[in-house]
Amino acid sequence: MTGGSGIAGVERFESPGKGRGLRVTRAFKLGELLFCSQAYSYVLSVKERGSYCECCLTRKEHLARCGKCKKAFYCNVKCQKSDWAMHKLECSAITAFGENWCPSEMSRLVARILAKKKTQKERCDSEKILLIEEMQSHMEDVDNEKREMNEADVAGLHRYCSKNLDLPDHKDLLTLFSQVACNGFTIEDDELSHMGTAVYPDVALINHSCLPSVIVTYNGTSAEIRAVKDMKPGDEVLISYIDLLYPTDDRNNRLRESYYFTCDCKECKSKSKDKVKIKVRKQSDPIEPDVINNMVRYARKTIREFRAFKNIKTPSELLEMCEQSLDEMGAVFDDSNVYMLHMMYQAMGVCLYMQDADGAIRYGEKILKPYCQLYPPYSLNVSSMYLKLGRLYMALEMYSKGVSALKKALAIMEVAHGKDHLYVKELRKEMTQK
């Protein structure tokens, strides 16, 4: 393969203590696009089928269905034809297995990467600075639990996707699954709902910081990288790999678990926001440190349990879990404590699912102000919360509250997504409709 052509305004370099990374070679202003990258490979989540085109990931109604498997949907014949090379990996298997067709999203994505590698002889547009083979795999760091998950994904790949694919040997497959686990991106919509998974080799070069300089948003199948602060030549391009709401120890546990490193950014060294994040109720007698530590342990355990039960319990049981844990934690923690916010956010999600708009608004309003204080400026977590609330207000005909919330979402999205993004245009339209 020939060498990469590079990306204007950005270069690969050795980042001290982090290995390879990206830095800018010219100044970039807040909200300016550094670069845009096509997905090397991507896959639409099964639960979103019918809402989005499988080929271009456009959200629209009245999509045309694949005549054979009846499960994939497209904008038109052009999209369907363009996607056939990828969809044929699944089409006959979906028909053959029927209800029992259930490969993981990871297995589906890896099948597509393998199919693309077979036909792709030249460097492609998503590998301007890094080839897909060069992505980190961290194979030597994978623990038993992850290895078992990867083994299950490999088995799923053999079972559901091998008919139209020549699969490499077991070790190479495990390496590829590890590479995708460390370097894959979750494609999300304007409200941060999971739409699918993709691999962008060039974007995978960007290192993590809890004080990011850029943000990644999605435009169809492309990833767009925009500055969330003014940048000068030589500044490293840094994104956040994780949700930044949580205290330093939680963030670093998550980074070690998923990406095998510990962050040493300024925020991780100073832990300056930790005290506000684990805010305790004001009481006449100060709460003992032991009591606080025990409650933090309880909160982390509850968050893990909720995640495990999410797909098993009924919505009303989940809501009860949230309310119970909020009562328990509320004896020690302030309402703006991040563990309280986490459970309120889950409760809001359950209310939305149950179409209980009043309940969702009640939780959303409690979450909003602390989110604005605890997240960095131009955070998608904040804009998506304004969006959700704004849309709920509009649906309940509380128009002035609705427009006010949507305006705040718009201000963040114009920086994060750019002023011409489809989501931004749709939102402007939404604000004028009553």
C-alpha cells in the first residue's frame, strides 16, 4: 500500500507519555472543523432498523425494505445497491435463522471489516494517517472476562456470518476483535441514543484527556472532529473516551478497564472537581468520612446492578430500583451529587420509555443545572438533556419553556455539530412549529 496523503492542518506525532497522537499544525477557532473522516466500516444497530437507512444512516420515515430478509431498510434503490456488498453478509442468514439470528453488533462489524479488507487493495479515505492494521489491540492486556466475550463474538461470527466470508485463523480474529473493542466508536444521534458502531482508523489516533480540545460528532456515516476551544499550532488533538461526569477514580477505573491506561491530565492530577461531584448533604453535624465512603461504594454497586438488570427487569421494577437507591443515597448525598444524577438520568430514561412525560420532566429538571456545572462547556450530554426536556415541554404545549430549552441545546450543537448539520437545521425548524 502506498503511504498516506495526510490531513491538512493536522499531523501524526509521538505524544510524550501517550505514544502516537495527533496535533494541529495551524490555529483552529472554537467550533471549527479540524477534519472529517469516512468510516472504514460501520453497522446500524438492530434495534434502529426501520428508523434509519442501513447505507447512509439517514433518519427518515417510509424507508424501503429489503425484499428478501425484510429486516434491512433503505432510502432508495441507490442506497440498497451501495449497501449490498455488506448486507449480503447477513441477508440469507437472517432468513435462515429467523428469530434465532442474534450475532453481537461487534461480530457484525468485524464481518464487514473482513469483507472490506478483502476488496480493498489501496489505502482508503479513512486511513489517511493510520492503516486499520496499525490500530492498537492491547491483546496482552485483555483479562479473562474480556477474552470470553471476544471468544463468544468469534463463535457468533462463525455461526452467523461465515457463509460469505473467508475467516482468518482464530488468533488473528481475536486480535481484530480486540482492536475494534479499543478503537471502535459508538455512533449516536442528537439525544445520544446508540445508533450503531463504526471504525475510523484516523480518528482512533486521537488521545484521551478529561479536558478535551475537540469533540467527535456524526454526520451520516462520517465522523466530524471540531474544536471545543481555541487551538494554536502544536496543540495536541484530545477527545474524551468516556463520560466525564464522574470523579477521578471512577474515570480512571473506566479507562483502565476499557483502554488499558490511566489519565494524567491536569484535572486528574488536581482532582479539582471531585469535591463538587461527590457533594454531601448539609447537616448540622458533618457526615463522617466512613459514612461517605460506604455510600460511594453502595452507589457504584447499584450502578453496576442497574446495568445488569436493564434488559431483564420490567420498566416499573427498574423505576423502583432507581427510586429506592435515590432514597438510600439521598440520606447522605446532595441532589447534585453525580451518583444521584446517574440514577435520576436512568429514572428519566425509564419514564420516557413508559411515556410518562411528567415523570421524565421531573427528573430532567433536577439533572439539568448540575450537568451544566459539572460537564465541560459544549458538552453533548448537556445539549441532549436540553433537547429531551425541550421536546417534552413542546409535546405538553409548554411552548415558551420548550423554545427556551431548545435554544440552549442549539447554542451547544452549533459548536459541536456545526451550523449546517442536519440535526441543527431540524432543530431550528422544530423551534418554529407549534
